Amino acid sequence: MPARPVPLETLRLIAAVRDALAEHLGADATVDERPLFGCHAFMVNGKLCLAVKDEDLLVRLPPSEQEATAERPGVRELDPRGGMPGYFWVEPVGYTTKAQWRHWITAALAYNPQAKASPRRARARAAPTTAPHEQAQKI
């Protein structure tokens, strides 16, 4: 099934994040871009740092700043029930000025070295110790 087209505003936001990361980290940084939970995620040093979904920017910040960050204009928690502390959606009203934009990029990058990396999942299960035809005979 072909992927649905990405809106122009989303593409612009993805490009802006890409440019900001290149500006802050330089060309030698390890930044991986990948789809993740319906978002375009930017992984810095193997950890989710920023993501884009539609016109919203997902930032990962210290969980200790949860309350203060959630009170900022245009910001909402990723999980309002509190299951994902430190992850916030920033709506366009929250990043329209250069100062606001710089704040979110800088804050997410500053937290990245302390952020915990998610454990990698095994891609494939171990092969069975007996051949399939032998298993069928044992049944």
C-alpha cells in the first residue's frame, strides 16, 4: 500500500528540524531519521530527541521539568495520563518565534546525553533447534 502524501507544512517542519540539528550538531553528528508511531522521528545518538507529526513538534525533555513545561503556551503532554513523562507536543503557536524555536531545539539537545535509550528489540526469534519436518513427525 503506498504511503499517503505528506502535507507541505509537515515537510517544511521536518526540513527546519533537520537544518537546526545540522546547525547545532555539525556534520559529524549521528542523527537518524525514521518513522516512529506515525511521526517523523529524529534520533540523536540512538535516542529519540525530536519528532514531527503534522504541524506539531515532539520534544523530549527532562521529566523533572514536566510541570513547568506543560504550563507553557501551545504545549501539551504526549500522554496526559502521565505515562510518558518528559515528552511534549509543541503546537505552532509555541514555536513561531526564533527564540521559541531555539529554546525547544536547544533544550531537547541538552537533555539528549542524559536521556535513557530504549532497549533494542530482537528482530527475529532464534531458529528452532529441530527442523520443521522433524517437529511434524514428533507430533
